[in-house]
Amino acid sequence: MSVYEIGLRLAGKTVLVVGGGTIAGRRVPRLLDAGARVRLVAPEATTTLSDLAASGELQWERREWRAGDGDDAWFVLAATDDPAVNAAVAAEAEALRTWCVRSDDAEASDAWTLAHAAFDGVSVAVSASGDPRRAAAVRDAVSAALHSGDIDAPRARRTRPAGVALVGAGPGDADLITLRGLELLRQAEVVVSDRLAPQELLDMLGDDVEIVDAAKLPYGRHTTQEQINAVMVERAREGKFVVRLKGGDGFVFGRGAEELDACLEAGVPVEVVPGLSSSIAGPAAAGIPVTERGVVHDFTVATGHVPPGPQSLVDWHALGAGNGTVVLLMAVKNRAAIAAALMEGGRPGDTPVRIVENATTKNQTVRECELSDLGVTEAHHPSVIVIGAVAARGREL
């Protein structure tokens, strides 16, 4: 069956959805993203739809469909589990010259919902002569190629974002950056990158992209935060789109707040793109949950770049007195002093410890020890140190 593919701009227009089951639950979020005013008619609805109604994002009339419901609709979705109702809804829409999608019968439907994917301003919709599985397979293949860069989609009309994006790149594996982070990185004209940001992400950038190495080597010579802030602001004021790329999440011991403040104070537009924090993702990659039912109900993430003492803002004694999981970042150098402080606070010396190095990468290594031996156990940067009962529950993955 031949179709004429078209994009509907539904912003501010009423869309009638009849039926509150799983198909409606999948379709309605896209309609809302398109700006449609969704009116749902159904006696019952999925949790997703009821939550959207409770938040005011759609209007829900809890009743059966009746003639006349589609009088003000620009578009109709008939998605009940009763073919007779769907047929009646479609017939009324046709009489009103309103396009209607029937979820139960593609052959009897005047319109089809196409398999859809979107990335970096490109929207792809696939039709496969009424075969939804085939359409979804093609859609997934095209989407994967867009995300990987295998399909080059240059912008003829270049409209880059403005200002600075503070992007968390995740714990190590380049594939763990968020879709939004990857989308903005591909549009960057300047990338200010840390040493813990996955270097594979930089390899995909064009030769015209300026890469500023803001590597901060642990306890060695480093670029000051003020210099990093100045570079971001200066390049953005030159009209270039800047991505500040960091490993993990920039707001977990990554000075993201300082960089955000620098942009705001300079009047530079700024977007924050959170990343997977290595404090949670690192242990998870080693099969270690930071919390587990019946084992531990709390966890604390602390930085160990300053040893216990007057300069540290961490209450190590309190952490030692507790029984929750302790996750340490940047603690390799000071791990012996931290272990001693925790034991002084009351943590038993035989508390299980796992050191996860290069988490999520091909070089990931997990070392086991007890708290009393942490100071003499081999450890290298970058590492996440997990202390507590859950550390002994790591799984071989």
C-alpha cells in the first residue's frame, strides 16, 4: 500500500486519543513533545497516562467514547481494545475530514504512525507497507548509524547552539555519554576536555574543532580553574559554541558549579548536561550495588583528594561510626590515612573493600582487600574505592 509521508506540526492543536492502554501510553508522549493539546477519552488508563493527566499535561475524560468527541480535533488516535469502537471513531473522523490512526488495523486506517527516531535535529520516520516490525528494524539501524556518525548528516543551514554546554561524559566508556551530550559535542566548535573524558569522543570531531586540553594530572602541574573558566567564556564571547567535556558528572567533585557560575556571571548562555557519575556507575560496572535491600540502606560519596585533618570538610569520624556504604573518589594517594580515620571512628578493620580502576573500560580492574589493608593494597588512578558490606557482594560480569 502506497502512503504519502508528511510531518504534522501539531503545536497548540487538539488531538483526540481514544483508549488508555499501552499503545496510547506509547504514542501520547510523542504527541505532547510535538506540542499537541491531547484530550484522552477512556474509562481507564495506564500509570503513565494517569500521571500525565495528574500533572496537567493532558486532559483526561474518564468515560467511554461517544459520537461528537472528535468535533474539535485536528488528528485522532483510535487505540481501544474494541475493534467496533475503533471503527466508529475512524468513521466519524473520516466524515469530519480528520486524519485518524487505528491502532488495531493498519489496512483499515487512513493514517499510520511511522517508526520514528530523532538525533541532532534529524528526524527519521520509516514506513514498511504496514509491517511495524520491519519498519522498527530499519528505524533502529538508521538511528544507530546517526548516533555513531556512520551516516554523515551535515547541516546546510547551520544553526549551532550558543554559549557553553557543561557535559558529563560518564565514567569511562565512550558509549556511556548521554544522547544529549553526544548531540551537543558533535556541534561544538571548541571542546575544553579533561583527561578523564573518553578520548574516543574527541577522535570523532572534525579537524576544524579546537580542542583545549584542560587535563588536571593528579597532584601535579595543572591548568587552574580560573584559566579554564576564562577560555570557556572568551571562546563563547567570540561567538563559538563551547563544550566543556568532563569524565563522570561535572557536578560530583568536578567543579561544575564554579564553571556554571563563571558563565552566568559573564552573561554567557549555558546548558548543563548531567553525566553518569563514576561514584555509582563504577561500582555497578564491577557488579557492586552501592545499596542493597537487607544489606545497607544508605551510601556516602566523599572526595579523598584532601587527607583527614583540618583541611578536610568530610566528617570521617561520623562515616566510621556508620554502617552505610562509603564511596571514595580521588582517594588513591590518601587511602591509608582515610582507612585509619574510618577505623578510629568505629569501622571494623575487616570491613570489605573493593578498588575499581578504569571502570567501564577495557582496562577495568577490581582489587579486593579489607579496610585495615587498604593503605598497602595496590591502587592506581583513576579509581573508585567502595567500603562496606556491599563491597563483598561484587559479581563476576
